[in-house]
Amino acid sequence: MLQKTKITAFVELGKFLAQFSSLKSQAQETVLLNEYFFTSFEKLLDLSQSHNGWFTKEQVCFAVNSWSEALTDENLSKWLSNYDFSKVQPKTIGIILAGNIPLVGFHDFISVLLSGHTALVKTSSNDKHLIKFLADYLIAVDKSLEERIQFIDGKLENFDAVIATGSNNTARYFDYYFRNVPSIIRKNRNSVAILTGKESQNDLMNLGEDIFRYFGLGCRNVSKLFVPSGYNFDSFFKAIYNYQEVIQYEKYANNYDYNKAVFLMSNYQLLDNGFLMIKEDKHYSSPIAAVFYEYYDSIVDLKKRLTDEEEQIQCIVSNGLTQNSIPFGQTQKPQLWDYADNVDTMEFLCAL
């Protein structure tokens, strides 16, 4: 088990982030180094949308709050107790981060550090400010981390293993370029929800959170619904009406208008409530402001299909219809031990 002192900096970071869990930040006297970091982080949150138009302050604060809840002594100890770090030989791990949602690669970053390795980080141009700030805070709390964190802008070189996240196209490049080193290469995945028609109005309202959080840009966002034959979408549209303000964001509205025009020009049949389109389609990946749906006749056959196609799926949302399914409204609140693509990052790092 990792020594307690190695967890301390991350617990303190969790306490620091908790001050910014809502749109109105609140300083706590007991938080370490607030005199140096609080105001600066507050300003960074205010500027987040200028750095990336999708990173509204509300969305960034949601991500920050999720990490503040995750980085507790209890959670970190529970997570790390499953691994033996005694035989880890420190190596340099290259990390290529995505930038589709705020702090999307932070789990890889802290996994490398907590496993005792050095993090060589190439950020996405879409999200290069937040993680660097949090790294500075960690270093200020624990100076020993300074020599184990390095950010680079150019070509990734001089590493022993790599964790890279990108699209299916970039994954082919990653597979070739990193073919001679141990690696985790993440590709496009999408999340789905299985409805039976027996869901409560609250379930469907929570499903709206799974669809609209981060404007649907994350792999954990539900982009496809499986519904029984003859399903009536009236209850679904009624339940998600509370999310109508999403159309007020210019980038989302532009995508809604564009994708609607494309669908209509192609003579596709749509159901549309003015801020979300749903379209019958066999694919998993739907464009922004749209969700695909598909009818099923047999839940047994559907479960088999989802198992066969699991490499395309990140999360399955349902009321316990599949093994490890996620409750409605919880896709964007993973625990530390919930790994992307079901690949145990920490086990990979310990085995190097």
C-alpha cells in the first residue's frame, strides 16, 4: 500500500477544489495555500469559456465538484488498497490527453503519480489550463512531485510507456507510433440507455443529465436510446424539458441548427422538441443536439448485442437491466475505480 504521505497532497487538492463546487466560490480558512491559489483559480474559472467555448463556468464547476468529491482520504485509500505498489520501478509515462470535456484526462494523470511513476503530459489545446493549475497546486503541497511532473508542447519523446486518448483515426496513428512500448490506447466510445417504458418521471429527468451534461461531448454521455417496440416518447420529452436552456448556448444552438438542416435535407424522420432531436438510427455516435434511438423486441437479444459490441460502448444506463449498468443521472460521476474502457489503468502502471 502506498504510504499515507503520498495520498495527502491529493486529499488537500480535493479540499481546495471543494471551494469551487458551485458558481459562487467560497473560501475555507482550513484549506492549504489558499492565499496563493484561491483567487487565481477563481479567475481561471471565470476565463474558462474564453479558452474553450464549450467550457462554460457551470460545466467546469461541475467537473471540479466531481473531483472534489472523489479526492477524499476514504476514496483514495479504498481505490489504492487493491494494488501492490511495492515492486513498482519508477518509469516515465507519456500521457496524451483529450480535451472534449473539462479535466477529462485527470484520472490518468493522478494514476501515474500515485503509482510512483513520472508523468510526461501532452495536453489538448482545448484543455491546457486547468490540469496545469492543479499540478501546480499539488507541487506546492508536496515538493517531491515537482520532479515527477512535466508538461510538453511538442513531440512526445523519452518515455517508457504511454496512455493516449483520441479518436478512432488518431488511435491508428497511436497504435503505430507507440508499437514498441507498453500502451493504453483509447478510441471513440459512446454510452447508451435502455428504456422499458416503466421508468419513472424522475428516471427520465435524470437521463437528461446523462444526455446534456457537457453538452453531450463526453464518451460517458448517452448518445443512443434502446426502447421497446411501440415506445411513446411523450414522457421522455416531458421529462427533459427542464434542460431547454441548453439551446441558449451559442455553440450548442449552432450545432442544433446545422444538424437539423442536414437531417431534413436528407429526408430523415425526426422527433424534435426545439433543443434536442431524436432519430431512429443503428449507429451509436450521434451528433451534438441529437440522440439516436433503436427499437428492440427482446431484452435478452439486446443484452447479447451490447455484449458483442462492448468495445464501442462506454456506459450502459438502465434500472439494473445489465451487469454493471449505471443508474440514471450518474454517468458523469464515476468513482476512482471506474476505469475508462474497462481497462484497469493502475494495474497497467503497476505491472510495468
